Amino acid sequence: MKFFFIVKPPVKKEYQREFLKFKNAFDREVEEEFTEKQGPKNARNLAKRATEQGFEKIIFVGGDGLLNEGVNGIMEATGGEIPQNFAIGTIPTGSGNNFAKALGIPKDVKEAFEIIKNEKTTLVDIGKVNPHNQNSGAGANDRYFVNCFSVGFDALVNKVANDLKTKHRFLPKDLSYLLAALGQIIIKIPNFNIRIEGDKIDYKNKVILVAITNGPTYGAIFKVNPGAIVDDGKFNICIIEPVGKIRALLDLYRATQGTHINLSEVKMLKFSSSLTISSTGPHEIASSASSISQGRPLPYEIDGEVPEPQKEYKISVLPKALRILVP
């Protein structure tokens, strides 16, 4: 059995101690690389290389963002055809660790290593997103995600939270998301005109956010889709329509408890195949017309990362597409 550890620095001494124990137990069948932001040692390239070199277990030491990059490298290397004996694992040391939480993988490093040693696996769903505009057609920019894809308010919050984590390392990791969300509400609550089409859904309205998740939580503390299950072949959708600042603050608190789902401004949906989220012009909300060219770009986040916004996104469910080590 060949193990490849992809590690996002910095790491604590506890991880280094447990890794050495693990490596000594498996002799030369264990390799480790620390990631860099750019170049051949970014997480995506490391995961792609390890897959092509025949490593059967790739372990990600970090959070949802690292998993996202790694899974994209694996899917690129395999063309989506994951070998039967292949699995990934995670030692959750990131900011949110939402996907690990959904799987019951603890943050305790020693306990997480025990899960890897036991080699028990399960198949989980993942998502595929194709963000495109008039200059890039469907299929041109496919990207995969393990836990969440969202547009609107969430993307702005994640960008601010990522900046906070970089500038103020003394802040508790979970707190950065909450501070970012509070700041966005106090400054100005953004609204976006959108249309969602596909899988028996046809929704048009002005919204604050649309959050599509594989697991129940995102942003470390928000139970945005409390009923989501990572291996049921479906993704859950939470739509929040415009509200005032005081109401938004209350909704923010309710979202940390998962008690927001029955509010009048909240719409909860599910889908099991694919759908499209597109930006529309204000006049299109009341009509049946839909055109990418009319709307402004929609900011989006994917597993906590915030790429350049586009005007339309196609999101697909890939049921039981990835094997992962679990308790």
C-alpha cells in the first residue's frame, strides 16, 4: 500500500510526530510533500502527480480548500474514472473542515491517523461546476467540489474571511467567518438577480445568496443545509431572499443553529442531476426571458475559495464518485 501525504503548511509538532510514527510503520511506502501556492507543488499538481504515479491512498492535511484542489488534481489525472483500490483521506487542520465534520472525522490528529491506519472506506458524492460566460462555453472550465458551491453574499464573506485569516493569524479560525459575515451585513447587504433552472426547478428572484452543499455545514459554523447527507446522491440548496439588516443579523444567528429553514425569506430545495444558476437583469425577474448577457457577474465560492466571478454556472451531482477513508 502506497500513501502520499499532501500537507498545507504550517503544521503543528503533533502532526509531525504522528506522521513519523506512521511512516516508520510502513517503511518506504509513505511519501510527503508540503504545498506551495503556485507551481508544481500546489495541491492540485501534487495530487495529480501522485495519482499518475500509482499511489493508492492520498492523504490531505489541511481544510476544505486543500481537499478541493486535491480532488481536482485527482479528477484531472483519472478523467473521473477513479480506480477501485484508490481512496483519499484527510487530517482536518484547516479553518472550516466542513467535509470532515460531515464524515465524522475528528480534528484530533492522533485520532485522524487511526482512521487512516484502519483503511475503512465509503463512497461519497462530489459536485462539478462549469462557470462560463459568453466567451467560454460549457465544459471549458469544469471544476469539482466536495462540500459547497455558493453565489452572492457567501462569496463576499469568504473573500473577507480569507483576508482576515492572512492578516490576523491570532484570530480563532472559526471566528473569521462570523466577523466577515457581520461586517458585510453592517456595511451593505448585497442583492443579486438570479435564475435557477433544471431538475424540475425554475426559480427567478432577487436573492442575498444561494448555497448548494453536499454536507450540512459551511463556513465552519453555519448549518446552512442541516439535512444534507454526503452520500445520498442529492445536493441541498438554501436560498435567502432580501431582508433588512436587523432581520439579516437574526437570520445569521439562526443559520449557526440550523433553525433558519422555515423562515419566509428562506427557500430550501434539492436536486440530484444538474441545474444552471445565471445572473439576470432586473427586468427579467418578472419575465420568462433568460440571458447571460443581461446580468452582472455573480461572485461565487467553491469549498471556501473565491475565483473570478462569472455570469452563469452549471452545477452537476456526481453520485458516489469518490472513495474516502472514514471512521
